[in-house]
Amino acid sequence: MARATKPAHTPASGTKTAQKKATKEKTDAKTLLDDANKALAAMVKAARADKGLDPKTPKNKPFWKSTQLVAKNLKLAQTGLQAKSNDFFKGIAEARQADEQMKVDWQLTDSKNKKVIENRKILGNAIESLRTNYSKEAARKKQGGELTAKEKAEFEKIKTQQKDLLAKISKLEKSAQKDKALAKGLREIQKQAERVTKQPDTLDAYIATLYLLDRQAGLLRGYEYYVDKPWRAQYLGLVDWITGYDTWYYTWYDSVSYDWAWVDTTVDVYEDVTVSETVTEEEMSSEESYVESESFDMSDAEEEEVAAEEDADEEVASDGDESMEVAPSDEGEDMNDDDGGDAPGDEDTGDDDAGDDDGGDDGSGDEGE
């Protein structure tokens, strides 16, 4: 079963995940959110100490902008968790989108800073665990059963939107051919969209699609900085398209109830969500304040400069060996499993990933290929 629809699962014996992290960790929503903030602070601290990641350098600004988005949305999630409001779900969903965007923007920096990469991966693990264990999607998964008539209609609308996205990408493909990195990004987005349009009307497929769209939004926004001026406006049409999906998603989760007792229920987490170094409250506050208060906006000239440099950067085109990617994503690869899945508090002992290689950090960044 795809990790996207299985919030907490036991790695199959013999996979790299099982070999690297044989023990599991019990955690809850508040702890995971604290872990995410610690990882963010550690990442920012390491990045600020690296002259090669100077935020005044144009090619580094996209990375800092997406970092700022992650910080903003984690703060929103924190406020929402304390108030038990929908801001918690909005913050986590948008933090996950921004994290996906960050992985794309990172490659523009040409940096190989291992501390930044390590802490970004921990940050991403914590955000994904929050998203797949404590979201309204996880709650719906717990309920089980068939899709309601309303859900089927919503799913059909999403499939129609993805067909529209495919048409837009098709128009961009010729323009993107000379740009290897951007062409690769468009192919990945295209594969995701094609996958969604073919999914059956099952609960598993519906929930997995909602998670997959986080990644799609992040990719679309991240690759914006790779686009050359002559067809930038055309590409920004894709970014604007995502805004329409966001509006639909907020309407969806506003209509879905949630038992807030679930956020205090512990789940098993196998991915590394703990920062190896000590991060004090003072450091967390300082790094958060820096990211929130600094301006990383780019001028038109800087955007053109970054796009032009990226065209000739073979390392960006190939992702290099220092990618921020974690294991190849399962999202959307297997969206029609019949298993009812788990939610907070459920124990899963099945071999869902049998024969599935978790992959570790292979640096490929080309998930699903």
C-alpha cells in the first residue's frame, strides 16, 4: 500500500528502511510539530553559516523564499493546533507543498551542505508524518467505507482538473525542450496528472490523490524559477491554476469534521524525525525570526539571471548527488489498494511494502521513474 494512504506502517523485512531504522518511535501531533520546528531551525542555522548560501545571491533566493513559506505555515499550524482550528490542517498542507518546492529550489544553489540537506530531510519527514497521520484525510481513511456521492463528484472534478493541466503542459513542452531540468520537472508533473485521471473511484485512490496534489503544487511553484522570460507568463498560468485547487481544498476540509482527541493519540513513526544536534529554544526563536523578517524577493532581472544560469547547469539538470530528496515517493504509484488503512492509534503489522525498496538518499530526485 502506498505510503501516501498508509499513515503508519511497518517496513517490510529486508528493505533499506528496515535495515537503517529497525526501531520505531512513538509520537503525537505536538511532538511532530516540535520536531519539524527544530529541524527547520537547525537547517536555517547551517544555511546562514554557509557563505555559499548567501540570501543576497540571486540563485539562492528561491531556496530562502520556500524556506520562509515552510516557516510561515508551521507557525500557522502551531497556532491552529493550540486553538484546535482548521489552521492546523491548512498550515501542514501548505508546509508540505512548500517543502516540495524547497527541494526543487535547492538545486539552483549548487550547494552540497550536508547539514542543510540532513535537517531538510528530517523536516520533510516530520511534516509528512503530520500530514498522513493527523489530517482530515487520515480521519476519513479511519472511517473507511465507500466514497459518498459527494466525494465521487469531487474526485471527478479533480480528474477533470488534471486533464486540463495535461493540456496546459502539452503546450509548454516544446518551449521547455532546451531546458533539461525544467523538461524533467514537467514530465514528472505530467506523470502525476496522468496517474490521477486513471484512478478508480475508491477511498484509497481518493485519499492518495489528495496527498499527491501537495507534491504537484510544490513542483509547479518550484520550477517557476527555471523558466526563461519569453514564456514565463505562459508557465505562470500553471501556478495560477494551482490556486484554484487550493480554494477547492479549503472548502473541502471546512466541510469535514475532526475528532481533536486524535492529535493526542500516538502513532509509530519509522522515518527519522529527530534532529541529531541540540537546538535550544533561543536558537529556534532566533532562526524563525530571521526567516520571517528577511526579504528574499527577486527582481525581474534576478529571475532572468537565475533562469539563464540554470539552463547551462548540468548538475541541476541531473539533480546531482546532493539532492534533498528522500526515498522515492510511493504517492500515486499504488492508489487502489483495497486495504482500509490506518489512522492515529491503529497498529499496522502488514507487509505493505514487500518488495518495495525505500531507497534511502540515492540523489536521483526522479521519483516514480
